[in-house]
Amino acid sequence: MSISASEPDDCVSAGELSARYDNFVVDLLGSIAYGELSAFERLATDARHSPSLSDRAVLGKMAVAEFGHYEAMCARLVEMGMDPELAMAPYQRMVDSFHERTRPADWHESLMKAYVVEAITEEFYAAIAERLDESTREAVAKVRTSDEQLQELTTLLKKMLAQDPRLSSRLALWGRRLVGEALTQVQRIGAKHSFLMGLRADATQEQAAADIATILSTLTRNHSRRMSQLGLTA
Amino acid sequence: MSISASEPDDCVSAGELSARYDNFVVDLLGSIAYGELSAFERLATDARHSPSLSDRAVLGKMAVAEFGHYEAMCARLVEMGMDPELAMAPYQRMVDSFHERTRPADWHESLMKAYVVEAITEEFYAAIAERLDESTREAVAKVRTSDEQLQELTTLLKKMLAQDPRLSSRLALWGRRLVGEALTQVQRIGAKHSFLMGLRADATQEQAAADIATILSTLTRNHSRRMSQLGLTA
């Protein structure tokens, strides 16, 4: 436990720490649940822009998987005796506003958004979950886009970029905007809710902030790697 | 086989009849597949209008089921050696235009549309499938909204109508518009593609038209019964 005198809540009882941890887990699961429910709806909507019916099903299938993740998070919250609706509510406005700010203009941007945002989101969840208890970690581990789906997305994006090389600069720019918005979102959610302090029950604010900084830099590095795989500059 | 001299294609060989039947089945499965894919996307989009997060999941869950139906139809088409995309293509414009004409203005209308349109569509498929070979019938039988989901929808609609009695007349009107559009759609698809002639390999046009008329009147009767269950006039 921290002994820095500058923080008003440095001295907390084990009970308070445990309550704080539980709140954190509920916050995390609530934010994942709402994020997945929104991703389901947005992907299903974006799927309509696809040029062919078989392409359309690629985003549709991802959407269906997101709904499964949403249900799994709700089930875990119910197991913990929590109301999923109450747990999700604080995140609704922020997540909706993220999607409003990153509304794809066409099919190319829709695919790119699915590729960039799903990957970052899931890595963020996984990085947080690594630091948590086993059952939470297991629950969060289920929130993964299948390798097969990611492969399908990558193949479609590569095909698209090969067919129209002028797309590269537009999509590289769009990718940068998406990652910027996604990382801002992650920080905003972290700052507003108990993410920063909750990561480790006995962490100081400084340690927690350092944890978040490490996670963000890993997310950024992985994003750059994925963009390179498409032949785009991050 | 019909012997009416007025029809140019009354005398057809067994091979032609079999080819006509196969075309009919492909048409039917293609129209169901595209209808379900669209329903998936529309329900997922409409879900966003819901007043609460748990209500939102009701349409979401239905949407996910529709996607499963779409996949089942595609799998059956592939089994038959057909390209699902080609089989769906002729229905795209008609189905999209149906959804444009019946775009719900709010959550109440979204729920009502799900209730009215799903039921009619599935009864139509089932009625057609009754007249077909066993493996097609089995494939089409899987395209059913679960009783549990229908029950959830009915409960939500009843609660909504009880809370705001002024809704009754608006939703009764909306229900009539939906059923009108849905039945027009059924007839249009039937007329344009081989549904009318394909129902029975040896049917005359008159017999096939009578079959369709029987189906339509059953659909209308069942719709009225469902509206009465909600306390609405059909």
C-alpha cells in the first residue's frame, strides 16, 4: 500500500480496497459490454455500404460475434450480482460520441474502421485483464475477434488497396484519425472512471498512470505494425 | 400436367419440369437469404432507437438470429452447387425498397415492424416450403424466430401500449401499412420470379394463383389474430 502523504485516499482498509476493485471490474465489464453492443450495431449498419453481398457478410459476421461478446459480458455482470444496464449506462454517451466522430464515409472506411478499432479495443481489454483476477481475465479473454475474421478483413483490405492505389493515402489518414480517436477514448474512459486507480489495488496514482502509459504505447506500436502489413504508414 | 391450350408452356418434359423446380427452389432460397440479411441489418440499426439498453438487446438478439438464417440459406445454396450471391441478387432492389418504404420513425414503430414483418415473412416461407421436397422444407424450417423471442416482443409491445394508450391508434395504422406493404411485396416477388408457377411442378397458372391466394388469406387472418392479441384492430 502506498504511503505517499500527498494523496487523500492513500490509507484505505482492505475492505475499501476490495470494494474499489469490484467497482473497477464492474466499470470495466460495463464499458466492454456497451462497446460491444455498439460495435455490433455500427458494423451491421456499415455492412450495408459494401459493394458485393459476400463482402457485406464479412462485417455482418463480425457484428454477430460482437453481440456474443456483449452477451458474455452481461452474463458475467449478472453472475456478480450486478445490473448490466446500470454498469453500461455511464459509457453510453462517450462510446456513441466516438462512433459519431468516426462515421465511415464509404465501404473502404467501414472496413478500415473495423480493422483498426476492433484490434485496438481488444488489445486494450486484454492488457487490462492481464492485471486482474482469473475469472475476470477469463471472461474478458472471450472478447476476441477470431483470427479467421481478422484474416478475412486483412485480405479484403489488401485487395481493395491493390485495386485502387490512390486509396492508400486516404486510408492511411483515416487510420491515423481512427487510432487518435480510439486512444483518446481509452484515456478519457480511464480518467473518468476508476480505471486509472483500479488496475492494482495497492497502486499509487503515479504507478497506475505509468501502467496506462505502457498499455497505450503497446497499442500504438501494434497499430503501426498492422498498418505496415497493409503497406500503409501509421 | 395441364392440358389447357391457352398457355404456351403447358406441355413440358419431365426434364424441363425438374429444371423449373430447381430454379424455383434457388429463387426461393435466394429471396429468403437476402431477406434475412436485410432484416439482420435493419433490426440492428432499429435497435439503436430503443429507450433502454435491455430493450435494445431484444431487437439485437433477433438480428443475430436472422444472420444465422441467412448463413443457413447460403449453406443450402452452396450444397446445391449454386452461388448465393447470384441467387440473392434479383431480390436486392425489391427488399431494399420495402425497407425504405417501411422505415420506422421511432422505437415503437421499430418493435411493431419486427413483430408484424417477421411473423408474416416466416409464415410465408413455411407455407411455400410445405409444398416442397423434404430437404428444402427442412432448410426453410430453420428460418424461425424462436417462441421465446416472439414472446419477449409481445410482452414489450403490450407494456408499451399499456403505458401510453394514445399509441394504439398510431400503431394500428402502422400495422396496417406494414401488412399491406408486406403482402404487396410477397405478390410482387411471386409474380416477378418463378414462385407462382413453381409451387407444384404440374400446376397450371390458375392452380398456382389459387395456391398463392390461399396463402395470402391465411397470412392476413393470422396477422389479424396477432393484432387482436395486442388489443389493436387489424
